[in-house]
Amino acid sequence: MRHQYYEQLDRIIDDLVRVTDRVRRSVGEATSALLDTDVPTAERVISAGGDIETAVDEIEERALVLLATQQPVATDLRQLVATLRMVADLQRMSALAVHVAKIARRRAPEAAVPSPVRPLIGDMARVGDAMIASASRIVAGRDLDAAAELELEDDRMDRLRRDLFRVLLDSDWEHGVDTAIDLALLGRYYERIGDHAVSMGRRVVFLVTGEMPVG
Amino acid sequence: MRHQYYEQLDRIIDDLVRVTDRVRRSVGEATSALLDTDVPTAERVISAGGDIETAVDEIEERALVLLATQQPVATDLRQLVATLRMVADLQRMSALAVHVAKIARRRAPEAAVPSPVRPLIGDMARVGDAMIASASRIVAGRDLDAAAELELEDDRMDRLRRDLFRVLLDSDWEHGVDTAIDLALLGRYYERIGDHAVSMGRRVVFLVTGEMPVG
């Protein structure tokens, strides 16, 4: 019975890692759609949002069935509850990738990101990507070194968001209010994607150490 | 044993309703701070964020203990898992109220919301308030009429967000890029507060009917 429990839990965690990697790809594609003004890629991210939601719902359902049938206690219980929380993080990250793709699609054929801020948005996307990769590694292997890295990447993301806002608020800004608003929202979306990666990482750290890292 | 279980579950739900009402007050105060450029009130919302987090953590902990010790199955299990998900919604709503308060504090003594958009922001805040009130009623009494209302309020919130963006993007906009960005973020924050209220409502509807309403 216990053996079967761990087997099923392992499969749920494998799927969680797989969906995390799938979400990471969505965020990457959304960024390409944004920076290359690539509408077909934007459409692909938007429609993949539904598939990811289905995959995530399935993981949630299986975690609930496992909870109900095997009635784990202590750490095993916390592990399953953490899984349910991470499922919610993945749902939100996928929705945020869809938001990014929708801005790319709405602004096309115009570029949503004017040249002066392309490096900044590129950096935010890269840090976000690294953060999801770290979260995936942590969930897969309880790699606590990646957790420390994730906190550093989170600081980097915050700095990039502040840099972006400084550019938008500069009196030299000449790309209009509409572009500034889209960029402010894009900055917020990437920051939130990173926040959810941090939240996933912290859930695992908490499971392993019993201590929630101070954010 | 079962009797004790329901007693504890009822207490958890009472506390969930109490924290929902506390979050509702925070959102209301954040709006006052914003519209009246009232820094002390903004500070109060920001520091209340920590108290709400503590209250929410306590509910989560008690739900976990109940899960572990009473090992509910079927509907009882789903109820507890829904509670854990609602706890996450409340955390986010409280964080969003703090974001609103921080914009009010940062812009003071200048008003963050210029006169032409005050009615719109006021309406968003009012709809958001009604949505949290509906969520609270649904959680407290499984009032499914309030759930239908919540979906209508959600549509209203979406329309208000679109109206707000139309004003910000109008070529007559004369309040600068910085104000437009803050307002775009404020619009997003109120919209997300509403989304979390909808998500709480839907969790209860799902418990009662077994069907997730189509969003």
C-alpha cells in the first residue's frame, strides 16, 4: 500500500516537472512572439494555454484521489498539499504567458517593444526562464542549491523591473502612453512569473527543511 | 469523531469568512488612501498585510492538521482542499490591496488618480468590494445566487477595465506617462482582486454542484 503510494506520488511529481517545463516553453515562445512580432507563435502560446490547463487539472485530480484513497499523514500529506499549491502556481504562470502573447498579437504588425527597451525585456525574459528552470530542478530533485540561486534571480528580476520603469518614466520617452502601458504590464507579468517560480521553490524548501525561507 | 470534525471544519470556515471580510476592509481602505491621498491610511493597509498573512497561515495550518488527523474523504476532503485554495486567493487579494496602498503612498502628496478617472477607479473599487462581499456570502452560506451575481460583477469589472484603458490611451490624455502607468497597474490590481473573488466563489459552487461554472 505504502509502496504504491510513493509510486503514484513520484508519477505526480514527474508530471509536475513536465508541466513546469511545458510552461517554461510557453513563456519562451511568448517572448519570441513579443520580440519578433510573430503572430503565429503568439497564437500557438494562446491555444497551448488550454492544453496546459487540462494537464494541470489532471495532476490536481490525481493528487486529490491519492489524498482520499491513501490518506497520507505528516510529511507525505504536506508533500501532496504542496503539490496542489504548485499546481495553482503553474496555472497562473501559463495564464501570464498567454497575457504576454496577447500583447504581441494585439500590437502586430507594430512591435510591442521599441528598440531602447528590447535588451531589458530580453533580460527579464531570460531571468524568468532561468527561474522556471530552477523551480523545475528543485521540484524534480529537491535541489536546494537551485533554491538559493532562485532567490538571487528574484532580486535580479526586481532590479530589472525597476530599470524598466525608470526608462518608461524618463522624460525622454518618445514611444507614447500606449506603449508605456503595455511595457509596464509586461514588466509586471514577467515579475509575477518569477514570483510563482519562487513560490514553487519555497514550497519544496519548506518540505525539506521545515522552514520557510524569508522572502 | 465525525461530529468533532464538522465542528472544526465549521470553525475554519468561520475564520475564512472573517479573513475575507478583513481583506475586504483592506481593499476599501486602500481605495480611500488612493482617492483621498491619505498616507496614514495607506500605511495602515500596508502593515495590516502582515497581520492578514499571519491569520491566513493559521487557517492553512489548522486545515492541514484537520486533514492529517481526521483524514476526510470524498466531499469532506474536497471541502478542505477548496479551503486551502481559498486561503491562497485571500493571500493574493491582501497583497494586491497593499500594492494599491503603496501607489497611494508613493504618489503623495500628489493625487495618484487625476479627476477625469476618479469615477472609473471609484467604480472599479465598488465592484471589487461587491465581489468580495459576494465571495464572503458564498463561503459563509453556500449562497449560489450570490455566485451568479459574482459572474455578472466580473463582467462589469472587465468593462470598467476596458473603459479605463480607453481613457488612458486617448490622445487627449494630459496627465503624463507616469500617471498612466500607475493607473494601468491599479486597473490590473482591482481586476485581479475581482478574479480572486470569482475563484473563491467558483470553488464553493464546484463543491455544491460538482460542476465548475464556465468562466
